[in-house]
Amino acid sequence: MDRSELIQRIRNGEDSAFAELVNPLIEKSYRTSYSIVRSKEQAEEVVQNAMIEAYQNIMAGKEITYFTTWFYKLVSHRSIDFLRKNGRLKETMGELEYIKDRREVLDTVIREETDLEIKQGIDSLKNADYRNILLLYYYQDFSIQEVSEMLGIKTSTVKSHLRRARHALKEKLLESQIIGVNV
């Protein structure tokens, strides 16, 4: 069903239409929020508040052309707002969670250690914009266009931040001797 039809059904008082509209977006929204706030509970709170805000905007008659993009942008902005409000921009890294598959234990351990070291490298970057762009682009699989829309910046700015963030991360990993000199 078309999203505009769902929005109209919501405005007509059909609560199940709201669930139908947002349920497919919840998991990715949670992952996006978690990558920014780095806390399960806080990410859940941010997503819940974003859902309430989305519902209120729909009921208030706000014209929402691309609901999915708008909702992801809302979640990312509310996650950043949460950090600013709570002064947690330099929060230490939260626990990493991975879905384990049937790979051998040694491969899994090596991969997790490498990912942890890279995540710590990302977390150690001083520029919060670089951290957020790396997390959204690489860990949440958003396109450059989607990151641009979520953060409200030009795609060219996202590309240059992404390039600079990669370079800064490479420098951090070289300093920590995580990667070799020939990389």
C-alpha cells in the first residue's frame, strides 16, 4: 500500500495503519539511533519519541512526501539532540553486538577484535560529524544521499567528510599499529 494512503488512513483514525507504516522502519531506526547514542535503552527511547513525534506530525496535517527518508532523518536528528541535551558527546563506547553465524570460532574472534579496534578508532575521532558519517555510511548502510538528507547537509559535504574521516581513521589506526604501514 502507498505511504500516502497509509497516512490518510491514520488521519482518519485507523491506528493499525500507523503500525503498518512504521513497523518496517523500526529496526533500521533503532540501529541508526544506537550507532549515535551508543546505548540500547537510550536508542529505544529515541525511536519511541520519534514515533510519537511522527504520529503527531501526521495528525497535525504535516505534508510528508517521502515518509521513510523523513522518519530516518527525524530519528538521526533526535539521537543527536539527545546527545547534546544530555552532554554525552564523548560517551565511552558501548558494547558491540553481532549476530553470530556458523563461522569458525577463531575467524569470529579475529573479526570481532578487528571490528572493535576499528570502532574504537572511529570513537576516538575528535570530529563528531566524521564519526556520525562513518557510522551511518558503513555500519548502517545508508547511501551518501540518505546521510545527506538525515544530517541536513549537502552530498558534496558528506563525500568530503567521508574522505577526511577515512583519512583521519587511517591515521588513528596507524598510530595504534592496528594496520600496517603499507595499507
